[in-house]
Amino acid sequence: MHPKEHISILPGLLKVKGAQNVIISPGSRNAPLIKLFFDNFGESCLSIVDERSAAFFGLGMAIKTGLPSILLSTSGSAVLNYAPAIAEAYYQGIPLIVVTADRPPEWVGQNDNQTILQKNIFANYIKYSCQLPLDCTCNDDLWYTNRMVNEAYNISVSGCPGPVHINVPLREPLYGQLTVSKYLRNIELSETGTFSLGNEVYEKWYSSQRILVVCGQMLPDIELSGILNQLAGSGMAVVIAEALANIGGRHIANNPELLLAMAGDKVKDNLPSLVIYFGGQVVSKRLKAYLRQIEGVPFWHINPSGAHIDTFKKLSKVIPLSPKDFFREIIKNMPTGSSTGFCEYWLTLDKQATDRVNSLLPESGFSDLWAFFMLSRLISKNELVFAGNSSVIRYLQLFGFSGKALFSNRGTSGIDGCLSTACGIARTSAENVIAILGDLSFVYDSNGLWNKNLPKNLKVVVINNSGGGIFSLLEGPEPSDVFERFQVAHHPVNLSILSAAFGVKYLACNNAETFEGSFHQLMATNTAALLEIKTPSGQNPEIFRTFIENISKQ
């Protein structure tokens, strides 16, 4: 029996179970695994040197395909570079299979080369973690490895999906002929059964006259979107879904931030009698503040894992179902003609907010605000968009969304990995993918361009307002030397030179007159390209505050 026979089970079984994409970062300790994975997956193996970028790239592929991406690294600090993407996957519910090569356990903590404590290294941000045997000495080692790999994959894709970690300690020699094990048994994961709701849920739902449904960030789901549009169209419930929920429709309230800014204190006169929420993060600070001040109203959270997520500090019931299962059951017996003034009030507010935006913004002058308003109108219904964090996602969500789907790393809302995630989404998409990023986010993850697999359908728009523009939009910070040095964080990077270093086509725009033409030129390129939009950073905060004040005027 070959001492490394068991490790051949890992790629072979993952292939059988349905994994398709492998992102490999080169190294020496993972050399045997690289050979085995390539033998099984062939050209589905991609090489990305920077482990942090590689992990976010894999995250993007998993977001788009719905299948777990496999990440493969060498030992040592390379493993730690996976952590930001793993945390994002954990909080966003995206499946990843993280495979890390390791040194023999007796050398951990002995000042040996490229050796750190890797067992359970991602303990707080992982659904499952295991370590394969060091050597294969008997058939039980094959059985044990087979069982753990099955369990890792099944847990990654079940319930609320997420990342899992398989650590693989390897002795030298690392090169040479390997024995491929014939011990390969797929343990299938049973389909989820049918669900039924308790009588008290139906009774509360149908007795409530003012139901508010709040949708957090979700991946596109055509069936769920259709069900919620049917629900909202019936007038039985108000459905609030920001663009990141990927649920649109003429009966859906898509702009809570502006409609609440416009309504002011008057919205307190139309409080719900039942609130139901699901999905990931809600971006709108006004919506969160509004829901947190409501008293004496039941709040239900729908989550297939049964997790007690109390975003609005009012949780009264956890419903351990998928949102689709819950609302599919609800609408089966939905009465007709049940529209209420509560629904009409919210939808009227939403329309008024949209109308006011359309009247105020076209003449507001070249700025961040104007640029995002124009982007929201230039993006076609066939294009996918990835939004960077901080000011980018907040601006984008103000103006509705015309694209096919919107993605963003809002699991942890970090600055890192935005470009790389967009690259991974583009790699697995037939559509153009427009990554809209702030200048800091782009520069921070510019190694995302260090990728020989850079997809031609990736179009990057960088809003360069000379630093962290988000901090000028938040209430509280006052301009000062400390604020400018440590929060705004200006950078000296020339994006034209940086793009040239990676061989990426570069375009620039710094005024309203050339804006539309520059964007169309970007989209017409037959290769990955970048458009830098330089806005007047000093004027952006005041233009934004004036806009919000005008929206709020009665």
C-alpha cells in the first residue's frame, strides 16, 4: 500500500460529487495534490499565484455557478491568505472546498520551514474542518478519508451553504509516482423533504392587515422573485427589496433609503403589524433604524439553518425554512382582493421617491452622485454588475437597478477581494460583468488583474474620488488633518500605469460631456478593460448632502 494512496480519493471523489472548478496557487508542499487534481479536472484547473486573490476568484465562481469551488494551496502563510474570502463565503452562504497542504504534525512548532499550526485554522468561519491521515497504512485509512471528504462536500452544499476546510499533511518525498486508490464511495445527500407551516403561522399571517416583508442580500432566484411579485401584486403585503436582493418588479419597493428620507417622521403613522425578513445584509441605514424603533410587533426571521439572526433587535419567531418554501406555502391559500391602504402608502412613497430623484439629478453636476445615476441608466438589462463596498454599493442602491443581477461582498463588507470576486463571476458567465469599484478598493485588490485567466467579458469601472469617499458621507467625521491622513487614505497610484503593468486596456473620463461615450467604448472592447472616472472629490460630500436634503423636502 502506497503511503499517499489515500490522498487520491480527495480529487476523485470531489469530481464524482459534482465539483467543477479548481483554483490552484503554486507551491512545493502541495505538488502531489496539484498532480492529482489536474489528472482529475484537467483544464478546469486554474492557476492564480496570489492566494488571497485566488480565494476571492473561487468565491466569485461559486456565487455564479452555485457549485463549490475548490481552493488548493501550499503550507504556511499561504493558508492564512485564504481567510478573508472564507469569512465572506461563510457570512454570505457560499460553498467553498478549501484544501491546504501541510507539514507532518511532528514538525509543527519546531521552527521548521513554512510550517504553522493549520489544523482548525479557520475555526470561526467554517462549517466543517477535518485533517486527513498523514500516511495510508491500512484500508481503514482509505475508509476514513473517503468518509471525511464526503462529509465535507455534503456539509458545504447543505442547509445554508458555506466553506469547509480539508487539511492534508504530507511527508517527503513529494514527487514521484502516486497510487490512485480504487476506494471511492459517494455518500449521497438526501433531497430536502416537503414542509408545512403550523396553524399559528397561517392564523397570524391572514389576520394581519399590515404585513411588511424585508429582503436582504440574495443570489438571483427566478421562482422566489415570481412568488414575491405575486404576493406584492395582491396588495396583501409590502415587499421591500434593495437591489442586492435581486428581486425586482413594479409592485416591489426597491428604494427604502430614499423613500424613508422623503417620508421623514410621517412614516411612523403607517407601522406594520407583522414584519418578516430573510436573506443577508440590508444596506439602508434608514431602513434598519426605522425597523429597530418599532415596538410591540412580531418579527419573524426565515432561515433554513434556524439561526437566530436578530438584525432589527425585535426577533420573536425563527422559521427554519427556505424563503421560497415559506412563501410558496403562504400564497397557496391567499385570498383575493385583500389590498390594504398600508400597501398603497408604501408603494406611493416609493414611486414619489423615484420621481423626485429623476427630477433632481440630471442637472446636479458632475460628481460621484451624478456618475452613479448615469451608470444606473446606461447598464443594460443583460449585464451583470458587481458592486464594491462602502460608497459604491450605497450610491448604486439609490437609483434602482437595470442590470440582470447585482452582486457584492456584503457578507463581511470588506474592501479586500472585490475585483477578484468579480473576475470569478465573469469567468463563469456568458454576459458582460461590470465591476464598479472605488479607487481604494481597486488598488487594494489590483492583484486581481495578475491572472492569466482574466476573462474578456470583465469591464471594470473605477470611481476615483481620491480616497475613501464613504467617510465624507457618514454623519460624524469632521474634516481635519487626522481625518484626511487616516480615514480618507489618499493614494499616489496612477491607474493608467497600473493597468499597463497588467496588460489591461485603460480608458479615462473626467467630465460629464465624455461620460456616456467613454462607457460605451468600455463595453465595446473585446477584452478585459478598465474605465477610470475621476470625480471632483472636494465637492462630492456637499452635493450628496444637498441631494438628500432636497429629497427630504415635503
